[in-house]
Amino acid sequence: MKGGWLVGVVGVVVLAYITLNTLRTESVGSRGPQAGERLPPFAMPLAESRSDADANIATRPGSGPEGARPACTVRGREILNVCELAEQGPVVLAFLATRSGRCAEQVDVLDALAPRHPDVRFAAVSVRGDHEQLRRTARARGWELPVGYDHDGAVANIYGIAICPTVTFARRGGEVAGTALEFLDERALTTRVEALEQGRPLP
């Protein structure tokens, strides 16, 4: 009898966890930002920074754990700020996990393409993982584009990132042009970047 009661309780707990997890997944969309939306603001330490601070995702002052001041105002040499990127030009933003070789290969493609498109701002966000490992990976692969460290996954959450690689494209000013949920080789990425530069719809 006691064993049956325990199994019942465990079953309820497991079911509650599954339900909660499903709601969380549905709430962020798990599809990345969609065309016409605005890039959610964030500011985070760069890979080369020694800071392990959580990303600031605040949209207004005094937002508690999201940030003491709006993310768009948090800037500096060791900070990746998506608002700053969008002010400077179109944005190509990749999300990765350092434990995934395929995701790192996607950043390789972005990094190789960036010098050919100087008016476009290429960047990457590494989600959770070990900061030191991220630094080693960035150095070993010779990445020149800025790579941010999303310590607690807050940015991945507000961007609805469920898989990697995920690459989001935005026009100057921050309007999303589209999001790719697949690996883009050099040709596919070039096609999208050129469309972004010319103000055409992304394929």
C-alpha cells in the first residue's frame, strides 16, 4: 500500500514537471525571432572578458534580476550589446553551444564571411557552458567576430532558441528579417546576407 502511494506521488510529480516544461517551451516559441519582430535587447560579457556576469535583458530601469538599467545602455569594450550592433548596420547573429562541433562550424562560416561584408554586423552568442572553454574554443578556431557569453541562458530563452545552430538576421535598426534553424553553408549564408544588405526578403 505504501509502495503504491509512493509510485502515485512520483507519477504526479513527473507529470507536473513534463507539463511545466512543455509550457515553458511553448512560451518562448522555440523557433527564434520571426520576421517583423524586434530583436530583444541584451548586453553580455564577451568571450574574452573575465566576467561571468549574467546577461542584462532589461527593457526598463530597475528590472531586478533582468538588469538594474536597460540593456541597450550597457556598453563597453568587453560587452556584446545587440542594440549597438543594430545601430551600426544589419545584424547576423548565431547561437551556439561550445560542446557542439556543428554549431562551432556555423560560427566558422560567419567569421569567414564577415570581412566580405563590412557593413553587416556579425556576432555569436554562446549559451551556458564553461566560460574558459568558450575562450579556448574562440582562440583555437581563430574567431574574429564578437562572441558573447550567455551565462545563465537568459538571452537564449527570450530569443526562443531550442536548437543550434540558429542564425537570426535583422535589418539596421533591429527589425528581424528572418531566422534559420539549420546549418547554413557559405553559399546559403551569402545568399541571405546579400538579401539582407539589399533590403530584399530572405529566401
